[in-house]
Amino acid sequence: MERRRATAVDADAILALWNTPDVDVSATDTLEHVRRAIAHPDAAFVVAVDDGQIVGSVIGAFDGWRGNVYRLVVHPEHRRRGIARALVGEVERVFAEWGVQRVTALVVRDRQAAREFWAAMGYFPDERMLRHVRSLESAKYKTISAQVP
């Protein structure tokens, strides 16, 4: 299993991975947005590759104050093999190089397995916080944002 930084060439395969069952659709699941995240200097977009296929992904972004982790996805046929742990570990390694002191992981509230994974990784819910979302693009995105609990 290879772990490496994503490249623009990987965008189609990443979107295909994100289109597997039980992965939540995001308003920014487009080639343009994926390629922009890959190219951003303050993002560590890491993929797991098995036999030439992208089977996992995670985005780590640094805003100058805190590290944020998004879109941790492992293909269902490759789960329970340590891939998610390895991806998070790679993002944390990059964060440490950047001097990040605190990391927040974005986790879908009703995904119990995901919540248990993050707890096992040492990340715990911050019940003091509530996420508020507003999309700045087309009406399509505004509709999706309005549905976020």
C-alpha cells in the first residue's frame, strides 16, 4: 500500500472513490474543487494507492491557526486494514512539520463507525461547538447547505 500526496491527475479517481456507497456527497465534489485542494500550498491531500488504484483519501488543511481534517474515505472493500489510520498519520506528520498544534476532524454526526474511529485515534467531540455553514456559490450549493443539520 502506497501513501502519497495527490496530484491533479488523481482527481477523477478521487471523485470516483467519493462516489462509493455510504460516502456523503459534498457541494464541492467537483473536478475543479478537488484539483484546487490538491494544488493548495496549505493542504495535505493524501491518497492511499493499492495496485495502481486510489483506495483512500484524506485532506488536511492548515489555516494558519489550526489543522483541519476532511474527506477521510476508504473504499469499502479496503476497510479494516489500517488505511484510514495510515492516512491520518500522514496528515498529522505533515501538520507536525508545519508547526500545527491542534487538529480538528470534521465527522458526520450519525456515522457511528466514523466517530468510533476518530475516538480511537485520540480525537474527541467538542460538544461546546456547533458547525454553521453557508455556501457562497450557486443555488445548488445553497440548497445543500440549507439541508446541513
